[in-house]
Amino acid sequence: MDLEQRVADLERRLDALESADPAVPVPSGGDFWALEGIKEQLAQVAGGGVLFTGAVRLPTEERYEWQYQLLTEQLLDTDWSEAAEVFAALGHPLRLRLLREILGGRCTATELAGLDDVGTSGQIYHHLRQLTAAGWLRQAGRGRYEIPAGRVVPLLVALATARPA
């Protein structure tokens, strides 16, 4: 990627940051407003459940709103080994970097290959294929990749769960 394009990308990101709301609004209802809501919804369910949700605006100005809920029984009664490939795809630092860059607006294999320390184009395509096979990416045209809308918030949730407690 040439210097002019990199500067333009930086200016776009800076504009997005400067136009963002300066303070994160605190929802009314206390610190655990979401937890209280799901407890109320699941009051009659013996085992409870899990809810994850998000309202996201990316630096590219794309917006995603997403919610997913499962009962605890549904989670405990499934074969967890089926999730191994999906998690494994996130288990490589370069694949995580590629996902971050794609969320940030670099969507073509050529743009990704122009980044520092990402390896050869063959290595990049190898990682892109693994992410695509696991459902974290899809091809949006020749050499162009995107994270499916239904995977943006789950990806951010997975990253949030990996942070130190």
C-alpha cells in the first residue's frame, strides 16, 4: 500500500474517532441492567440461559446490531467438539490481525498482502481460507473478503472473553 493510501486511511480513522461520542452512555437501571433483563425473561426456566448482544459502529462507519440467546440446557446438551474448528481458526495471531484489518476496511487480498509482517501472499490466502472455512469470513467478490454481519458481534464477544478478568 502506498504512502498516500495509508495517510488517507489514517485520516478516515481519525475522523471516525473524533466524531464518536466522547462519553459512553450509561444505561439506566444499574450496572447489571442486561443481566437483570435476562433473569426476568428466563425466570420460569430452571437452568437459566446465556445472552450476548452488541450494537457496534466500526471505523468504516458500518453498523451492526446483534443478539443471540441460548438456554443453558441447549448449550450443555450439544457436542462441544463441533466448535473446535471455529475456535481454532481464531487461534493464530495473523488470522486475528487479518480479521481486525478487514473490520477496519482493508478487504482485498492485495491490501492485506501490503501490510507489514504478514508473510507471503500464499500464506495470507492459506489463513483466509481457514477463516472462510470456519465461517469467520466470506468472499465478497474476486479477492475481496468480508466478515458476515452475523459474525461481527460474536467475534468481538470472543475477543472480549479472551481479555484478562
